[in-house]
Amino acid sequence: MAKKKAKKQTKPVAKAEAKQVRGLRQDKTPALSVAAFLFSLLGFVFSWILNFGWALSLLGIIFASVSMKKDRNKGLAITSLIIGVLGLVIWLLLFLYRPFSTI
């Protein structure tokens, strides 16, 4: 009787494990969400400058809403949307009440 060679059975590697082995990250944060967060945060910080803060906040809101539709990871997009809206509200309040405070 001839002995059968026992083949070494290997478990198939899943695609996610294969990508991790090659050094790629699975949970990569989308660039659009990062851009939305950056614009919203800068708009919130610079909302006291009347000609500048509203534009950054508006860009952050636009990028966040587009990112929420395209990406599966919505956490950073929702955060940047909230910060952008707060920056826009602060800018609007300062814009409405600033002329009366200089009189």
C-alpha cells in the first residue's frame, strides 16, 4: 500500500486580512470628511472675522453634506456639519449685533 502524502491544508486568507498583511489600512478616513472637518473648524474659530468665517463654515457644511452621502463612515461628517452650523450661527449673530455695538 502506498502511503498518500498528506497535503498541508491551509486556510484561505480573507481579503481584509490580505490587505492588512500588505500594509493597507482598512478603516481609512475619507479625505472629503477630513476636508469638511478642517473647513468647519477653521470657520468656527474665525467666525469673529466677518468677511472670512462664514465662507469657511459654509464650505465645511457643503463638504460634510456631500461626504455624508458618499461615505459609509459618517461620524466625522456629522461632527463637521454640527461645527460648521455653529460657526455660521455665531457669525450671523455677530454680524447682526456688531453694527449696534459701535454706535
